[in-house]
Amino acid sequence: MTIIFIHLKVAPSKIGSVLNEIKKIDYIKEAHVVTGDYDIIAKLETPDASLASKIIIEHILKLDGVERSSSSIVLPQTD
């Protein structure tokens, strides 16, 4: 399982519509408007990293209003 937190900078007038569209995407488990350097954070869980990459590039980054993104991949816990 690949878990990625996606941080999005969005045009102010598009935050609501981008949030609604992100929530419709398969494998998105959560999405929220946040404060700070980014406007939206979303949690993406996929069976593998290649599918996650495809969703980010082909769906999320193409949404009208998305200006930039930063992604954080969750690393497996080691004991």
C-alpha cells in the first residue's frame, strides 16, 4: 500500500471546487482545506506508487485552479 499526502496551492476562487473534485477521485481517503503555505491537503492511498503517480499527474494536477503541489510519501515503519 502506498500512502501519499498531497499539498496543493490553489487559486483562491477555486478552492471549493478543487476540494469537491478531489474528493470524487478514486483512492482519495481524505481532503481538507488548511492554513499555511498550501490551501488543500489530501490523503491518497493506492496499491502501488505507479498508480499514485498516474492519479496525481493525470487527475489532480490537471484540475482547474491548481497552481502547484508538493507530495509526501509515507515511509514504512521500521522497528
